[in-house]
Amino acid sequence: MIATATFGLEAVVAREVRGLGYQDLMVEDARVTFAGDEAAVCRANLWLRTADRVLLKMGEFKALTFDELFEKTRALPWPDWLPENAAFPVNGKSVKSQLHSVPDCQAIVKKAVVEKMKQKYKRDWFQENGPQYTIEVALLKDMATLTIDTSGAGLHKRGYRKLGSQAPLKETLAAAMVLLSRWRPEQALIDPFCGSGTIPIEAALIGTNMAPGLNRSFAAEKWPVIPKSLWHKAREEAKSFADYAQPLHVMGSDIDGAVLGLARYHARQAGVAEKVFFQKLPAAGIRSRRKYGYIICNPPYGERLGDIKQAEELYREMGKAFKSLDTWSYYILAAHPNFERLFGRKPDRKRKLYNGRLQCNYYQYYGPRPPRRMEPFEKTTL
């Protein structure tokens, strides 16, 4: 299988895959390939917080000609997965390959799969009115990878964010920001630019060990080759690992009161309304009675929201305001090339990440360790 990943998050996705118990894996640009059975399709879709999709890898081979692409595609075991009434649209992409015409590659793969299906089902025409099996042919430097999408809608669509807001942060990136910070559920967490609540909600899901895909469906749930009992077992397993009683100290604040209404609605939809506190507050007003904690945030960039000068002034205000929480750790996603200078402090570490197609840096400022090390979260986690 392949867990696709946004550039910069491959190591985070790999850590999640290993956490599910799948050790036979390979990490490459924008994907983590790993071995698993049918049950792994269910568990990976339910649990992976930072992957974009879970794909079934049908085959990989070199293809320099259309004939080669056709023959090697036809040789793959498509009927082992696709029933007679399968709907199988073909998507494609090609990078630095001789076969650069994506529409032609898609058409050839479609024809090859049909020919393979004819051998199995002994018919010349297929209605395609059954379950969805979205096939992708991806060509990179003349290597073709053929996959079937098991997820359907991208994994960032958890099911709780039904209402939109301006410049939303994807749930998968928000979860990655929390996981990269190494925040633990017994520690305080504040997002002073929470918007529609994605970072605090993802933190609450992580803190209570709730599987992010528990409240949505997946394309492979309708595949007859994967028994419904496996999906039921995976969901029951996920429910058993959730710790709804875990106390959390997670807060989201924003200067926009209207958007906080969205945040509260999304928290209710996600099942964490009792775990997250939202407050209308400017970033300059951030305070906490807790001595140690984490600020994890995605402040306005200026390129997309408002004026760049306003964003620059905001970064200066952040630098001053966060000094009142001098024993806290700060994790800030920003695209401005001079963020460090405006914030007034060099980070301990920065990591290149992408918010959509926008290249950002994830600035990491480490606070001092608490004088007495907190006990680790002991409940078994996935």
C-alpha cells in the first residue's frame, strides 16, 4: 500500500504507519509504501492523521512506449480486486517521462484493465454501475506506478468541518503540526489564531486518542473483496482505544467572534466540544495561569488574508505577547521570509512545510523543561 503525503510530512506519516504496527515500509518523496493485508486498508484509513490518501499498489514498472504501458498494465491482477460491475475511472500524471501525454496514458490503462477484465468475466462490455475503484497511473522518470484509491475523499476530510471559513488549514497539516511539536495530552495548548478551530480540534482528537476517520466512510468500504466484518472490527478497535475521560487543557482564541461560532460547531461535530475552550481574544492578550505549555498556530500570512503590512505588524505583536509565556514552547507556521526578524527571535529549529501550494516554514521555539518531568501518557495508543 501507499500512504501519500504532503511534501515535508513523509517522516511523520512513516511514524504513524509504524505506530499501527506496519514495520515493512519505504519512505520516498510524497509517499510511504508499506506492506499490509486487507485489515490494514481499514486501519490505515481510520487512523492515519497526516496522510492524504491510502492507495492500493497494483504494480510498478518501466514504460517507455504505449505498447509497454498497455501490456504491463494488462498483466496485473485487476480482477482480484475489481468485481464485474466495478466503476473504474482512470486518473493520471506524468513527470519527466517519455510518455508525457496524460490523456493517452489514461486511455491506454483503461483499455488494458478492460482487456484483463474480459478474460476473467467473459464479456465484452462492463456497465460500471457498482463500487468505485479510482485507478491512477503515475509516471515519474519513465517508471509507471499503478494504484487504486481506497480512501475516496481525501483523509483530511474527517467529517466534522461541514462549514467553510476563509483560508482554512487542512486537518492533516494541523495534526502534523501538533505531532511534530511532541505535545502530550497532560500539557496545556493554545492556538491564538484558531479560526474555525482546526488545530485545537486535531489536538483534542490526538489527546483523547480518537481515530480521525471514525466518523466518515471510505471508498473501500463498498468493495466486496474486503469483508464488512474487517471494517466493523477496525472501528470497534478504534473506539476501544479512545480515552474520552482524558482531561485536556486546549484553548483556541481568535479576534473574529463569528469564526469562533464555526469552531464551536466543528468541535461538536468532532465529538470534542467538552475538551476545547474557545475565546474571543486578540493575540496580544494571550495569557495563561499554567507555567508550562505549547502555543501551536498558523497566523495570517498577508499573501492571502488582509494586507502584508498588517501581517508584519502582527508578527511583531506576537513576539512581544509571547514573552509573557517565557516558559512555554512556540510552534508557528508562517510563509513570510522575514518572520524571524519580525518576531524578534531565531527559532531552535525550522522545518519546510507546504500549506496547500504555499511554501512555509514551521518555526520551533523550545521552552525549558518543567522542573519535575511529567509522567508519560500511559494508556495504550495506536
